[in-house]
Amino acid sequence: MTVLISQDWSDFTKLKEMLDLTDGNLASHIKALEENQYIEVRKSFIGKKPNSSYRVTKSGQKAFLHHIEALQNIIKKTHI
């Protein structure tokens, strides 16, 4: 989500390389994010090769920001 929230669209290969994930691991994460409607998927072809691109939805942005706030609250509570 951190990568996607900072970009308009990002394709599978770029995400895989940036996050250093296997195809299967990234596909599992994408599936979960898509099922929760946190990302939008665009499928196309570049030449004859299929290409999937992803971007964060409004509900995905909201959920991500909520998650960041929760992390910040944990840090504030545990900071000595």
C-alpha cells in the first residue's frame, strides 16, 4: 500500500521488484487488497503480453491513513 499510495498506477512487475516478493506472494496480497476494495485493477496487453496495473481506491486511502494513525498512536504510547 505504501508504494501504491505514492503513485497513480503501478504494474505487477514494478511492485514485485520494489518489494522483492515472489509472484505468488504478491498475488496473494493483491487479491486480499482487491477483495477489500482497497485497490483498483486494470488489465491490459502490452504487445501480446498481459499486464496488470493497480492503484489505491478512496476506501484504500482511508484505510491506509487509519492504519498509519494507529501505528503512530502505538509509538506515542510506548515512547519513553
